[in-house]
Amino acid sequence: MWATMRQLPFLVAVMMGLVQCNDQVEGAGHCPDLFTDVEGTCYYFSSDMGIEATWNDSLAACKELGDGLGHMNVGLAELGTSSCGCATPDIKLMETVSAKGAHVWLGASDANHDGIWIWQESQQQLHLENSMWDNIEPNGGTDENCLIATVWSGYHNRPLLNDYPCTYTWSYVCQLF
Ligand SMILES: [Ca+2]
Ligand SMILES: [Ca+2]
């Protein structure tokens, strides 16, 4: 009887949705609504919503998504910043982009210094010897300063990186950092 009485507040809290089950916190549901878990990181794919934008507007849209989530840190997706320091999460992300079939903006630019590609959120450098660049890319000089992953150049079921004019409109991937 006493055990039942002590459990009552907990049971009421569960019924009111105030207590989350562990699998909601740690399982596939740990990402915010509209975000997808890829190898433990949460991404938003604008192609799911049929949304395209310029690179700058894509970056702003990611920030707005984060603001709408109680000022969480959301920006255009980056490669090479996984906690494991391995390539697997990047490849899984690219395979997901490939499956969705839309070119996407990612979060690096060389607008400040042509040929020096900097990820916006981490301020890490995307090196030109990265194997995810497409053949002959980057090739646009100062006319192409924003990073896109193009599905037309798919290799082993993943898109490859290309520098592109920032004012084109494409889908984009936001990442919860
Ligand atoms: Ca450039
Ligand atoms: Ca290019």
C-alpha cells in the first residue's frame, strides 16, 4: 500500500507526459522534430520540405531553426568534426544526402581567402586534399566560394564536394552542434 502511494506522483507525472522514457532520450528520438539522427548527430534536410535557398539564406535558415528550438546551436552541416575523429559519420551523412537525391549546401566557404575553405561553425579548415572533393574541384576561383555536395557526381553512393556560386539556390543540410 505504501509503495503504491509513493509511486502515485510518478505515475501521474508519466500520464501527464512530464517524465520521458529512456528510449526517447537516448534512442532514435533524441533529435528535435524534423531532424534525423545520422551516426549520433542530428541533421535537418531541407529537401524533405522541398525548400531551396542561397548559401547565405541557408545559413540563416539553420540559425532560425536553432532559435526556434530554444536557441540551440544549429548551423550548416560540416564534415570532419565528428567526436570519433573518423570518416564513417561523414560517409553516412553523404549516403543519406545521396538517397534523398538533392544537391545540398554545406557549411564551408572560401569567400575570405580564395582556396582556404573554412567551416563556419567550427572554424576548422576543409583541406583541398580531402578525398570528398570531386575530380578537378574546386575550380571556380573567386566566382565560386560556397560548398555544395552534388549528387550527380555520386561515387560509391555518396555525393562529392564542389565549389559553387553562393547565389544559386539549392537544398541544404543543417546540423545540431
Ligand atoms: Ca573560391
Ligand atoms: Ca566548382
